Amino acid sequence: MKVRLNGADADLAATKSTQWTWLGAVSNYVFVYDADAKRSLVLPTNNILRIEPVPRRIEPASTVGAADRPVPVD
């Protein structure tokens, strides 16, 4: 997912990847995680302008010893 904060010209940058992982939310806060940097953030909902879901890219699994289903690639 991508997050844009109020007053920002660009999305909130994750350290090494281009997107954040949604952990959850309560009434006043949103919890996000940067898996590559092993860093989480707690963002006040009043400070968030937009949250945009980003579809995960799926590639077929190798046929040698792999299950017959696509494997998510982050």
C-alpha cells in the first residue's frame, strides 16, 4: 500500500521497498510496516491524506517440487 500524508507532495517513502504493509487501525491511528527495513510506524488518522492499495505481483511457481499455485512476489 502507499500512504500520502497531509501537506506532502509525494507518498510516504518506505526505506527499501516502494510500499508499506497494512498492519491494522483503530479509531485514531493506522499501523503500517516496512518489511525490508523491519520498521513499523503508527500514523495519526488526522495526518493521512490518502491510503492507496497496491496489488501484489504474482508469478507462477516453479514446476519442480512446487505446489500448483501462484507464488506472491513482493
